Amino acid sequence: MLHLRLITPSGQTEDAVRLIEKTVGTTHLCVLTGAARDPAGDVILCDVARESADDLLSGLKNLNLDTTGSIAVENVDLSLSDRADRAEKEAPGESADAVLWEQLTEATHEESTLSVTYLAFLTLATMIAACGVVLDNAILIVGAMAVGPEFGPLAGISTAAVQRKPRLALRSLTALLVGFAVAIALTVLFSLFMDAVGLFTQQQLEGDRPQTGFVYAPDWFSFVVAVLAGAAGTLSLTSAKSGALVGVAISVTTVPAAANAAVALSYGDTIQTWGSTEQLLLNLLGITLAGTLTLLTQKHLWRKQHARLRRQGTTTV
């Protein structure tokens, strides 16, 4: 279940209440007349099944409550209520299949913002991966994959493509390109420093690396894994399965490829630099393509299901 807190101008309260009451899957409706001070108006509280939330939010936005008032949504971790149980049963579809497009857009907008924190995480992940490729240490590579925040901008690009939001696409693409450019540049300097103090050597980079040599040797398996990871990552975002997203993060060769490109560039190894760059671009393409197709499929299936339920008269949304 989701909990909605609305602030509505007094003249729009009845319209909002009627919309909530006719939406299948809502319950626990409360109206607090004159309770809001900034902005002034009434406060409406209700719970709604996740399956019905996207339609309800769209209806509330059509009432312009996002500009004249406020719409806040929270997850309900525990609800001991027979009414809530009935609301979830009456709501069309399954909660795990429902996509809250407003929530997804907001989440990807935040995760795809080019910030100091984002650059720090991506740079640190790339430096950790640089240590991993030089030492041929798979544990460090996995750790770097988990730290890297690059899935946020990739999900932002996919969401922007499906929702036709060019500003989100530009923001996400900027974060992705600038982020990797800064991370690689700083990792080149890091590699030069590590070489100067004797912790990195060119022999280590160019020697036999059975654990990490794959990061500069792209093949079709790289693309296939990226596509599968992109689909899984997108599903984890739309279903709020954060644990699955961690698994996605450690299954794609983005940060390690960038790290290997940076170390190879510091030693002038153009073969490994180019191979790592190909690996990076191949993974980014696969994830973005899979994410976009996954969202399009979810959108199509959900609309198809709702159209069928409307024809059967099981929902009035």
C-alpha cells in the first residue's frame, strides 16, 4: 500500500475526494478541513493500492494539485487493516507489476544529477577498479562495481526516452559522459602516482591477468550480459527491489573497463585503452537499450491489462 497526503485549495477538495472515492483500491480516506497553512487549504489523507496509484496520481495532477497544492506519496511498510486488504484485492493487477511513473521519473532525476557526491563515488569506484585490474584481483573489481553509481543516469536515459522528457535525457547523458570523463582523468593521475611510488608497474598491466583480462576484451557475451543486467536493473527500480539492483551493479563491466582504460592510457597502451573503451561503450549501450525496451514493455502490458479490466467493468478509474 501507498499513503497519500494531499493539500488542496478548499474549492478543489470535493473534486479530489470524489476522484479518490471512485478509484478502486483506495481506503482510509480522511479530510481535515482548513488544516493546511502553507499553502492554505484542506488536508486529505488516504491509502491506495500500488496498482491503482499511477492512475490516481495522474487524475490528481489533472486537477492541478501539484501546482495549486501538494501531492506527497509514502510507502506503507505495515498496514494491519481488513479494509487495506480488501482494497489491495479489489485493485486491478499485481502490485509487483505496477509502475509508478512519477516516482520513477523523480528517482531517476535524483540519481542522474551531476553532483560532487556522484563524481566522488564514480571516481573512487574507478580508482578501486584500477587497483583491481593491476593486481588482477576479482574481489576489488566486484567491490568497484558495487560502489559505482552509473546505473542512475542510464536508467534516467531510458525513462526519459519512454516518457519523452528531453530535459531528463540531457541531464542523465551529461552526468554519464562528464562523470566518466572526470573519473578516467583522475584515475590516470592516480595511476601515474601509484607508478611513481612503485605500486603500479606496466608489467603488471600487460602481464597475464586471468581474473580481469576480460575488461579490455569485449565480445558478444559482454553485450548479452549488459542487456540482461539492464532489464533486471530496470525491473528492480520499478518494483522497488533495491537488493536486485545491487546484483545488477556487480554484473556489468562499466567501471572496471573505465579503470583499465585509464591505467592503460597512463602507460600509453593504446590496445588496452581502445579495448576497454569498446567494452565500456558496449555495456552502456546494452543497459540503456534493455532498460528502454523493458519500460516500453511494462507500459504496454499495464495499459493492455487496464483496458481489459475496464471492458469487464472491474475498475472505474
